Amino acid sequence: MTETAATPAPSAPTPHEQLYGIMLGFWHNRALTIAAELELADLLKNGPLDVEALAERSNTHAPSLFRLLRALESIGVFKQVSPRVFVNTPVSELLRKDIPGSQSAIVRATFSLGEGQYEPWAGLLGSIQTGKIAFDQIYGYSFWEFLRRNPNQSAIFHEAMRSFTVPLTPAITAAYDWSRFPVIADIGGGIGTQLVDILNAHPSCRGILFDQLGVMASAIPHDRIQRIGGSFFESVPAGADAYLLRSVIHDWAEPEAIAILEKVRRAMQPHARLVLIEHVIPETPELTLGKWIDLHMLVLAGGRERTATEYAELYAKVGFELQEIVPTAAPHSLIIGRPRP
């Protein structure tokens, strides 16, 4: 019988290594974003290309492009199959614009210069010091006004939101028995992706899709959905058994969040339920996406993510009682409230 040496367990990173890893994250982000802007993954969709050919097609400087690709390869984005010849990896494939589930738009909308979401992070210190919205301080108006003034950036932003939430839609549908609600109103529901998925899974349900008139023009057709245009700051449709708001309330500061929920409360019958779909921040120290989205909302729009306790407090302010929080397979949860008498 022969003895084999045990494989030593990998050692935990030192504090210095942890710190440098965090610092490198910014450089990783910028390199990935430039790759998305140059559409390198799209140029490699048909197979390997040498750097010179890739540089010609992307209108870049070949020696510098090689340095970018070499660095990205070290973190799993692109692969060098022979000297100076690169192919896509499963990670870089997600940067292709022509595939289902593409993440190109979310990378560009969030991290490209001039798209509105990158610059406010330069103002994070000011937001921490004053509580004011960094975006508003930089541009002189709100992020929502920025999207209204810039149709190209608005198109990329809305495509980014659709691609970012692709895994969220089926997770929300599967997490709950929606058939208990004969009529479901999706407030601020965009083109209706979530509502359509729920109705397709529950043929007994009907839906109301409510968003701005311009958004309604692009809504997904469905024979059990009534489409209504308007503003949730003015009123929302009455007559539904559930009022669904997915990633809406976190966009707004407390006064606006309260104003929206008050309009929903006025439209609801006593038996109806409010269902917010949002991150629920744990009151423990583990890493969660929601804690970082919370900072993003602070600098971008003045919104926030909340803990379960904070959702209970918000609901109480607008006449709801927090009934339950239902986790999903996605980072979001269903925060279900019922009207208080």
C-alpha cells in the first residue's frame, strides 16, 4: 500500500491580497467595458481571429488591443488559442449583442462614459457627506430627465434593464402561486415581460399592464392583458386583486416612494395584496448584490434598497401591513403586504 501526499488546502488571501483584489476590480471593470464598447465578442462570434485582423475590424491599435485582450484573458474574458489569436470564452460570449441573454447593454449602460450611470460614482463622497444625489449635482437635473433628453442613452438603458432581469422573470413566476389572484396589475411594468410570464403560467388569471403611454406602444401583445397608460404619481387602475411593482420603489427617494404606494393603496380593495419585488438587505455582513445596488441608487437617483424591518416601516406609513417575504431563486424577494383596515 502506497501513501499519497495530501493536497494542501488553499490558503486564505492575506489582507494585502484582499485589498489589491478590490483595487484591481476597477481596472477589470474598465477593460471589460471597453471590450463591450468595441464589440470584440461580436467580431469573434465566427471563430478565432488574430489581433491584427481584430484591430482592423474594430478600428484599434493592434499592439494596444493585444495588451487589452491579454489582460482580459487572465480573468477569463477571451482566450488566446495560439500566439496573438483569440476566441470567445463563455464569459465574453455574454458580451455579444445577438444572443439571448446578452449582457452587453447592461455593461455599457452602467459603466460606459456618457451613459449617465458611471459618472455619479465620482460623486459618491459628496452623497455620503450630504445625502444628496450625485447625479443631480453633476448634471443639474435628474437621471430620469437625462433619459428623456437623450433617446440613444435611454434605448441602451431600457435594453440593459431587460437583459439584466432575464433570470429574474422566471424566478418571480415560479416563487409564488399567482393563481390566487384573478386580476394582477403590474404597475410600472414596462413592456409586460413579467406579467406575460405569470399569465402564461396561470391561464385563469388576467392582467392590467400600467406604465407611461410611450412605453405601452411597445408592450408585448397578450389577449388577457388590458394596457393602460398613465403616471403612478397621479393614479393607478382600480379593480385588481394583486398590485405588482417590480424594481420600482427602489428607484425613488422616500417621499416619492410613499407617494407611489399611497396611489396604489387608494386603488386597492381590502382583499387585494401589494407585491413589491426588490432586494431585501440582510442585517448581517455577508456580500449581497443588493448592498451595492443600494449605493448605486444613492448616487444615481436617490433611491435605496431596504431591510425587512425598513420595508415593514415603509408599509406602515402608507397603510399596509407586511404579511410575508418570499425569497426567489434570483437575488430579489417578493415583499407582500395587505391593506390595514
